[in-house]
Amino acid sequence: MVTGEPELDIEERKALATQLKLSANALFAAGNYAGARDGYTEAISVNPDDPVLYCNRAQAHINLEKSVAGSMCYSRHILMI
């Protein structure tokens, strides 16, 4: 698939995912759990191999009282470590 944008290598994807995670962490700390969840989801789409992202997204889901979604994210995290 050609999108006109160069594909990122693994190190660039990890760096971008880290930036997205840090932004999501700031939203989480401010109590914006929906924004944090969305940020972690975006980071996962960039680097699906980082188990911490799933754990963080799970906690955002739990704080949003979405326990089933949170449990699914925690399960993914556990399977990855």
C-alpha cells in the first residue's frame, strides 16, 4: 500500500510510540482517562509489541468503568511478558 509517506523503521516507531505514551500519561495524570485511552490506543497502533501500552490502556479503561475492556487489555499485557 502506497500512502506517500515513508514507512518508519522499528526504532522510529518505538520513539513515536514513546512520545504518544508520554502524552497519554499526562492526560491520565490530569484525569482525562478517555483522552489517555485514545493516546495509548494510538501508541499501540504504532508499536503493538510494547506490553506497557496495553497495561496503561487497561488502567484507563478501568478508570472509565469499562472493566471488560480493561480486563482484555490486562490479559494482553500478561500474555506479552
